[in-house]
Amino acid sequence: MGKTENRISIAFKSSLKYTELSVLVLGFIKKLLDIDDELFFKIEISLREATNNAIVHGNGSDLDKLVHMEFMWDKRFLRIHVRDENDRKVDLKEVEDKINSCSLLSFSGRGIMIIKNYMDRFEFHCLPGGSEVIMEKKLS
């Protein structure tokens, strides 16, 4: 990561009303980078899905748990980390199997499919004290 990279970090309680906070930060970055509307739409939908997953599935909407988010960018890319504070191991393969079995109307799993299709990079990590999604979109 080079010297020209920019970074914003935020953390908020596990309430869906804070999803809009993450979108406001993304909107600020959109203006800085002059991201076109079509590209912004894909990033915004992915961010909403990752944020809502962290709040609902990761933290169980427990207001004592936080969602940690970091935005990193330069003129070539935008990378977003979204981490929850869940205390259980999430099996991404199990979620992907649900997606592949066409259970698209299921309450869980669609967000990961959307992120994988809209972003250029997707990673999921189970960490001590939480799960983390890393997603990246190339800007040029």
C-alpha cells in the first residue's frame, strides 16, 4: 500500500440504522474520486449487503457489539473492510453451497453472491473475535 492511499475508519453499534452512515462515508469518497453512478451503484449495494450481514448475521443485532469498517483508496481502487464481533466460526463454504443450490430467496447468502458479482475482489476471513469481509473495486 503506497503513500497515496487514503483511509477512513469507523465503528458503530449493530443497528441497521447505521448502514446509512457507511453509505454516507462512501458518498464522500465518491465525490473525492468522481466515481461514475454505475460503478458507485455496484459498490454501494455491496457495502449495504456486507454491512447488513455484519449487523444481522454476524453480531445478531446485539447493540453491545460493533461493526468495524475501513475504507482505503487511491485513484486505482477502493477497498472496504467490514468486520463484526461474532464469537462463532462461520463456514463460508456452507453459505456458498446454499447459493449454488439456488436458494436465492433464503434470508442469508444473497449478499455474498451480490458482492462477488459486483466487486473485483472478495475475501472472507474468520478472525479471533469476529468475521471480516474484504471487498475491492478497481476504479481505473
